[in-house]
Amino acid sequence: MDIKKFWSAILAQNEQEIREYFHQEAYVNWHCTNEHFNVDEFVVANCEYPGNWDGIVERVETIEDLIITVTLVYPKERNISFHVTSFIKIKNDKIVSMDEYWADDENAPQWRLDKHIGTAIR
């Protein structure tokens, strides 16, 4: 499975192409919002999300039948951004499960800034 093409389909909100990557009985869990989706529900949640999106796959790790990605996701106008860590289980070159953790990209909290600890990653 070409994980970067998968992410391109996700970011383009291409329903037809997204479906091709999933086993019929697959599921997706969004742990940060406590949501469990079947493939049809995931396609609705992804493709009907407002706005036009883009992103960059920053890291890919593969362990046997598990692909782990870290992806920077942002709207085309780049006014906000998110990082999503995805654990994607593959069987016969199709996704059978995906567990995702979405986080808003924000500044460090004021209490840490006040302590002058840490430095910017980028």
C-alpha cells in the first residue's frame, strides 16, 4: 500500500479513492474524540468536513502489518494546523483498522513560556 497516496486521497477528500484503500469490514477509531467509525461513516466524517485541506506526511514507520504515520494537516489558507498520529493495520494490502490521535498545533502554555524552558522544534 502506498501510504503517501492514501494520505493524498484523505487530504483531497476523494471519497472514491479513499474507499479503495479499506477492507469492507474495516473500522477507524478517533481516540481524542471517542469516536468509532465503519468505512462509510469515516468517509462521511472525512469528506464532508468543511474546507479544503492539505498536509505533509512527516514520518512513516512500518512494523510487519502495521504502518504508523505522523502527518501535518492544515487548511489551504494555513490559519490552523493539526498533527495526526495514525496506526494503520494492513491485511492483503487493504486497511482493516486505523487508530488515530489528532492534536491541535498550538503555542506552549504560558506557564512553560514564563519558565523559559524548552526550545522550538521548527
